[in-house]
Amino acid sequence: MPAPRRHRPRHTRPALSLEYEHSSCGVWLPDPAQPLVIAHFGDAAALAFACLEMPAEREVLALLDEHRAVTAMLLDPPPEVGVGIGWCDGPGLEVPFCQTLDIVFVPKVKMRRPSDHDIAGYQSLRRLHMLQGLLLLDVVLADGDRVQSIAIGAGLDCEWFEGNDDGPLEPAA
């Protein structure tokens, strides 16, 4: 079976507005007829660049199913939601997901190893997601010209290099 076409999220698709206590964020739901699969880091980098065109200022948290198909994306989620996404429910969050990808917008992606602060933050967020039964694939920093994987840049064990020898993953039918 041929690999599914890679589709970029269309920033023109409306994002739902979600209120959480005193904060709000957007929820973007992909077109189910055009699955967006994040099989390799190149797909995550392309998604990070596409997210720069979306109505988000700080961060996009992508929720993925077991085939790494994006089921929803939270635009600028409050920290409590981003950290505890596995324990949250609400409009747009009833989608199935077991993996996450965090895309963080920064003024400038530096051409060096991620800072100790960024690595510690990645490892803490990964542990918190594991406690919720979720797998954090990566935290990707993006500035419009460059992207950087915290996991790859830090030389950590990461999911991008495991279990993908058989080609790209395919979404569930």
C-alpha cells in the first residue's frame, strides 16, 4: 500500500476556542479525510513550520494516535493543560491520542546543543506525560527559519530512530 500523502495543516481551518479557568487556548482538528501523519522527524519539522502560520503565539501541542496521525492540536495551551493533557477533558479533547509532540516558538533557534534548561524541561515533561500513559515524542523549537529537536540535539534516546525501519507509519483506516 502506498504511503499516505503528507498534508500540512491549513491555518484557514477554524480553531475552536477553549476556556480553562482564567486562560483560553485554541483547538485545531484536522480533516479526517486528509490524515496528517508524523512518521519521521522531517514530518515534525514540516509541521512546526506550518504551525507558525496558525493563530498561536507561544506553542502548539499536537495530540497523536498510535499511528502518529494528528488527532488534534492545542494552540497556546495554558501550562496546566499542556502538562496534564492526559487528565483533561473538554471540547475537542475527546479525540483518541496516546502520543504528543510539543512545538515551541522561540525568537531564535541557536545552532548549538540545547541548553541544560531545555533538556531538563523536556525530560520533566516526558516523565509527566508517561505518568498519564502518554508518550512525548519530542519538544521542537521553531523560529521561522530553523527548527531544533530537543531530543535529537541533546543526544537522548528518542522515538525518531526506533521502530521505523519498515517505512512510514500509516493511519488507521
